[in-house]
Amino acid sequence: MWNEQFLFPGSLEDIRALKGKCFLRDSLLPELLVFPARTDLHEHPLYQAGHLILQDKASSLPATLLAPPPGSHVIDACAAPGNKTSHLAALLKNQGKIFAFDLDAKRLASTATLLARAGVSCCELAEQDFLEVSPSDQRYRQVQYILLDPSCSGSGMLTRQLEEPGTGVPSQERLRALAGFQQRALSHALTFPALRRLVYSTCSLYQEENEDVVRAALQQSPAAFRLAPVLPSWPHRGLGTFPGAEHCLRASPETTLTGGFFVAVLERVEVPSSVSQAEASAPEVTPSPAPKRKKRRRKATAAPSSQPGV
């Protein structure tokens, strides 16, 4: 029998002290349940049935901060393995459309399996390079939200570093190549005509893949997009490499009890003309994820999927 306790703001010590069959409800992301370290839920019936998604808390931030309202059209630019895609579907309540792209056929197949098990019916998967997706394609004319979580060095992933020593220290050549791709992907995403809000995220610790990429993209569209101030209570902010970088979020085991992560939220300064007047006058939706979906954070967290009736 599991006993639920409640996590109040700032009680990181409560998380560190968590043990046994007790769990906490996260105060910042109310759909997130926090379990003691080394809790294994892979054999739990709710997980096997697709009602729970296991994920680090920092990795759940991108979909939460994108906050697409039900009925929206969304692009998940680098979708595999599908955890963030399933989170987006839960926020959409399976209403609207998710266009999910990835070049890795094997990982995309795993994504399809995960989404099917979670009961996601609003997603269209495509084995395609996001950079080759045309913003002028009529299929994407209503896309107002984009989640971009591109390939990165993975330097913030603790489990990867333990399983594959040395993978967290890329060469300068690889780091430049990754940053170049990330910058191209972000700049490309910002060209979608109806775009209103975009979340860029990585599991990297390197400035080159994070603040530098965001800064370069904003310099290319100085009057069109800006960094949105999000989660003012989040303790770990972006590096102060340019004005506004403090609006970015960073995460680490030391400051947030999560894996290393980076998130930036970009919003359009003016609503594009292709969006209808009714849509333009609609209020912005604040990050308030569906309360029925629970996720996993570093201290073993879990969340119900978007499956109807969960």
C-alpha cells in the first residue's frame, strides 16, 4: 500500500528524505508524483497498461510550459522516444493535432507503441527530417505551438554517463556540429507562419547548445520573438550571457534534484496575420497540465497517460 504525502514549495529536503512506500505530489507540477530514489515501477500494472509515464521532472517541463490548449495544432519536431509527445496529447485531451517527426525509424516505431499503449489518437507520426518540413505546407497552417527537443550531447543525463562513460564529454568538433544543427532547427521552427509559442529544450549542460543557440535564433528574428518569463520560483536560471537569458531555465541534481536540463520558452511578439481575429483575442493559456496525468522525476515519479477514462 502506497501512502500519499504532499510536497510543499521549497521542501527539497522532504524529497531527499523520502523512503519506503510513500510518495509526494509535486507542488510546481501537480500532475507529477515523486517516489523515493530507486523505486522501480516498470512492473506496476498501471505502467504496463500505459496509464503511467516514467520521466524525470525536468524532462516534463517542455510540454508543461508549451501549454497548448485542447484543439490546438502542435509540432513535436524531434519526437522519439515519445514521452513528451504523450504529455502533449494529455494536455490536448486528445483533441486537436500533433505532427510528430523523427528520422530514426526504430525509435519512431517505439514512439508509436508508446502512444498506442497510452491511448493517444491525435498524433500523426512521420519519419522525416524536421528541417525538410515546409512551413508553407497547408497541413501546418494552423500550427501555433512547437516543441523542439533536438539531438544533443546528453551531458546532463546521469544514467547515460554511468552506462556509457565518456559520452558526456563531446569533442569540440561534435559540440560545434550539434550546436549548428540545433540552431538551424530552432531558426527553421520560428518560420512557421502561425507560430505563437515555442519551447526549446536539451538535456545538455553546455552553453553552446543552450543559451548560445537561443541567442543566435533571437538575433535572426529580433522583432518577432522574445523569451517568455516562466516559473519565477524555479531556482536555477539561464547563464547571463545576454539580456533576458535569466528567463531560461536550467536544472541539475544539485539545484533541482533532477537530471541536467535546459528550457527556453519563445513567444511571438505580435500575433501573425494568418491567425484569425478570434484566435488572436483569445487569452494566453498558462501552464496548467491536465491533473489526470502523472509523470516521473529523478526521484522516481509517475503520471497517468492521456488514455480516455484514466
